[in-house]
Amino acid sequence: MAEWCRSCGGESTGDEVCGDCGVPLDPPAPGGERTVRGVLRRRSAPRLGGAPLGARRAAAIDLIAQGRPLPAELDLTDHEIAWYRAHAAVNGGDLTAALDQMAKLPETGYAARVGLLLSVFPALLATRDCWPAAVAVLAPFVSGSDDAAAMVAVLGRTTPDVVDVARRYAGRSFGEGRRARALTAYERAVTGEADSVPGDLVPLLAPALLDRLAVAGVLSDLPDGLPEPAATSLRCRLGLATAEQTAEAGFAAEAARRAYLTGEAPGDRLGDGPDVRHYRALHDYVTTRRLREEDLRPGAREVIRLTDAVTIGFAGRRSVPDEVAADPTTWPRLWPNAAQGKLYPADGVAQRHPRFVLWLELCTAYPALRGGLWPEALRIAGRVGEAAQDPALRAEARNVAAYAYWQLGRVDDALRELGEAKGAGFAVNAMLVASSRNAAAALPHLAQIMRLAEDDQLREAAVRRVIEHDEPSATLVAIIRAALDLTVDDDLHQQLLALSFRHDRAWLATAPLPARRRDDRYFQALAAYEEEPSTAGLGEIAAALADLWRRPGRPAWVETETRRLTAGLAGLPETVDALRAVETLAQAGMLSLADRIRYRAFAGARQIATAEWSPRLGRPLPGEAALARAVDEYWQRSGELEADVLATVEESLAEDVRWAALTIGNTAIRFWNAFDKRMATLAQSAGRTWEENQPNEAARRQLVKDLEAHVDRSERLLRLTDGLTVDPQFRKDMRAFHDKARTTIPYLRRRTV
């Protein structure tokens, strides 16, 4: 098996010396002081100098791995030491250091560097700063190593050669299967043999190949499921990205151009490159008439001078020269004069720039619209729309036709024209036209605005229209989901959450909302509870409301939702305990004195009535403590309540305390009634000897303790009724039971001693 010479990197076939440099290839000698460990233990320069080459090499590897200096007595070449250091750096995860060491190797030596870098290629791919150095290290081996060629193709961004590299691995045929067909279709498309790649095969292609298809003009739409950042990059290539996405992908010049075309100054985040400065200067000129010629491209300076000549006010008509007709960015400034019919193309311009001539003609439709000459406007728009090859000009012609149709009462024709035009502005117009028929008809167009608009303000305006709709539909749900991703004010966001809760509750319960707000937590908790009621879910609702309550300037809806929550406590499922939620609201100061007494007493009594309790717990239920706190607060602060409120609270409190005392009293009585039978059962299973009967005796003593605990609990709850309007007969009967039990328990205790 071939090995690599550690000195020069040449390939060895098992000879005793390297055929390229003549260095002996002896391995570390076994045993004695000449082993690697022996040399390192003694760390003696004379011993290192006398060690075999294999031992010195192994010692160098170990010393480098330990981060210790290399003594000169190792007598190894600089190339060999650099190779060992490169290995150690790779093992330590320091790719920068590894590439620095590989750069010291002979240009065509140490071909094993290819395999070494291939072993850490995922980490290398994630470290963009290392790509140029890696390409330089691998470049000498591209012609002889498919691995090196593939890595250089990726790291060097030489995407046109990716398929060639794949063919070197797979041969001329890609084989069978859908991925093979996709690669074949890709190759035919980029070579011009086919117009495009079939739609079902496009998602199977790698992002780099999709990017090349976009550059070649044979891809027009973004395939589903493409990961980021490849999706954003491809959107920019296809012209489908927003201005922000374009800038984030690194296309500063394109982002600046788009900002200028939308009437905005290119922002500082785009940098200060010559292309960005050019569009900033254009924006300044258009908005302030301040001309900074030094920042403009040379060709733009002359165009501006010629444009000025046909945009100023003048009598009669003027011709538009080639330079202006060829630059669509100048046309908006010509519009006032063009709409008045004061401009015409100079000689030869109509043949060289037919798009400009059609634009001039379309401008004449606007006076017809202002004058209510709807058939004339339709005639102009129809002729321009049929002749125009430019999608934007054709869309504007359809927009003119749609407005004329709308004014004629032909809503279907107007929507048909706008449906053919692509863009957020046309979707807005379609929404307005559809709204004249009914509100529901506007929803699909609002969804289109949300999808197409680059301007967050336009999206927000669409959202404000959406919240006026409350009829459930798949379109409404889709719009709400998209709208919850937007950065809007808190009031609008809350209205969207409320809509989502009403119409899309299951999704809202688990949706990963971006930049989660405090009101998100509440509505998601509410949705989750409605989907699956639980004690924990109700507690989360209360905790979310408490968090909102503490917020400065809390919105009014928080108080409304708090009242809604407390009003619904009486109708909770039996499996849901309200006490935790009530205590959360009380501790946050969200309940008035009257409500705190009422709801704490109710939640406590309800828990007593529904939860299991055993004397073996050794403590009362939390509901018993809550009920006692409610009674104590009533007696301590009842004087702070108005007379009518006091009467309501006293009535409610008395009913809850009676309910709890009755529940616990009945439990104690049932235990008392079953006591004799349980004792008899234990007596029947008594052991024959004293020792054998001890477990039975312990069980009998525990039974008496349990009876006493039930009676203690019942007496404790009955004392809470003192002073409250509770049926006297009920209190008398319960006291009679307690007296009887108290008289009997000492006797029972003596019997079990």
C-alpha cells in the first residue's frame, strides 16, 4: 500500500528510502530507550540526535501536539515540520493555522493535503475567510485530483464548472432516476438545447445550478423549499426580492437602483460604492434639483442635461432625443408635458425606441380619464397593451383600461385587466374595484398585496382592511398568518391575534411567532387552553395576563380579558382547577377586594369539592387554606366595602364556605359510617400470635387516626361558617356529629392500644 514521505510529500511504494528526496523511511524503533516514549521521557538533545529518523519524526509529532518547542537536534526539514503542524492544526480545529502551514509546503508536493482538507471540508465550507487560502493550497492538484477539483469548484465559486466536475465522478451519463433527469435537463437548458428545465425537476437542482439558470434567463420563478440564503440570492437574480432582501444578499447596486426607482434615497446600509453614490446623486437631483455631477456616471450627466430641456415649461412642442428615449428612468419627469401632447420622438427615435413611443401614446390616455372619455381611454390603452413587449408598460396599459371599465360599471372586465398585471399597486387597485361589489370579494386581492408589496406601510394598510372582515375563510386565515410576521403597532397586532384566535385557533396555539410579544403569550395560551383545557393551561393564561397587567400603559383590552376570565370560572370543566389562576391574579393586584374574596373562596371550595384528599397526606388541601384566607380577609376588611357590594360578597362567601363544609362533613360522615365495617374486617384477619398480629394492630390504630383527621378537618371548616349566613340546622347537625365523634374516638383509641 502506498505511503507518503513525511519529508517531501512524495508517494512511496514501500522502499526503504523516498524515491524523490532520498530520505530513509525507517519507522520508530521498538523497545528500549529508542522508542518515542523513551526519547520524550529523557528529552535529551544528544539522545534525540542519535535516535532513528522514524523516532525523531514521531517525537516531533508528539511535541507539536503538546504545544512544546521542537529542539534543533530533531534534524527535520522545514517542509516536514510544516506538514506536521498542519496536521496538528486540523486536529485542533484551527483551519487558518493549518492553511498557513500548508502554504509553506512545496507547491506540488504533499498531495496528501487534498485528503486532509477533504476530511474537514464541512468546517472549511462554513469558514468563508479561509476559502482563498484553501483554493491556493489545492490549485496545483486540480488537474490530477477529482477531490481537489470539486473543492476548488465550490470554494472558488466557479459554478459553471460544477457539472463538469460531477461528470468526472459519474462519467458522461448521469444515470437514471429523477435527479439524473434533472441534471440532464439543466445541461440542455444552459447550452441552449432546451428553452427551460421542466417544473417538476427544478426543485431537484442544487442552488448553484438554479442560480446559473437564472443568469442564463431560463428560470423565471423560485422553486418551493429552497433554503436560505440561497432562496434570497435567487430571488435577487430573478428580480423577485424586496429591496431589503436584495441589500442583505450583497447586491448593493441593485438595491440602490430599486430604492431610486421607488422614490427613496439609497440608505447608508448600502455603503458608499460608486454605483450607490450614482443613485443617491440621481435621487438628490430629482427631488431637490441639486446636481452632483462628480458622483454621476459619465453617461448620465449628458442625459440629465437633455432631459432638462424637455421637462421645463415651454410653448409648442419639442422632440425627445435618443439619449432620453433610451433611458426609462427619465420618463417620469417627462410625464406632465407628455400628457399634454407637447412631446414627440426625434427623427429615427420611433424605430430605435418603440417602447418610448408607446409610453408617449399611453400618456395621452390620462387626459381622457380626467375628462371622463372612457371609450377613448380604452382605445388608447388597448392599442398600447397589444403592441407593448415590456411587461411594465403592458401592465400600466391594463391599469388604465381597468379604471375606465370600472367607471363604466364593468367590474368583471376591470378585475380581468388588473388580474393580468403583476405588482402590489395593481393589487391595490383590484382590491378597490372588488370592494365596490362586496367586502368578501376584496380578500383575495388583499392577500395578493401582502404577497407582492415591498413597502411595509402598504402591507400594514392592507392588514387594516383585513381586520374589518370577520367571516371565516382560508384566504382570511392565510392573510392573518402572514400579517403576524409584520412589525405593526401593538393595537393592530392585538386585533390580528384576536382574529387568529377566532378563526385559526389550532395553528395559533403552537405557532412560532417571530419576535414574540407579551400579548402573543396570552393569545397563544388562550388558544392552547381552548384546544385542550387543563389546570396548567388556565394558569398560563392568568400568568400571561398578569405580565400584561404590570406593563406601563397597559391597553384596555387586558382588563376586559381579565373580567372575561374571572366570569368564566364557574363554568370550568371538572378536570380544571381554578385556584392557581385566581392566586396569580390576586398576587398581581388584578382583583378588587370584593373580587379577591369571592373568587378565592369559590376556587378554594371548588377544589375541596373536586380534589381527592386523604388523611395520609398530613396536610390540608391548598383550597382549604385559600378559603380560610378569604374568610379572614372578609372579617378584617369588610368595612371597606360599600353596602350593596358587601351584601353580595357575604352571600357568595357564605354559600362557598357552606359548600366546602358540607363536602368535607359528608366525607367525614361516610368515613364514620364505614368505620365499624373496616374494623370488623381487620378483626377477622387478626394473627394467631402477638407477633403475627402486630401489622393488624397497626392498621387498626391508623384507622382511628384517619377518623380523627377527618373529624378535625370537618370541625376546621365548620368554624369558618361562624358569623356567616349559613343554615343553623346544618351547623347544629354537624356539631352533633363532631360531638359524637369526639366522645367515641378516645374509647376507640384505648381499644387499639
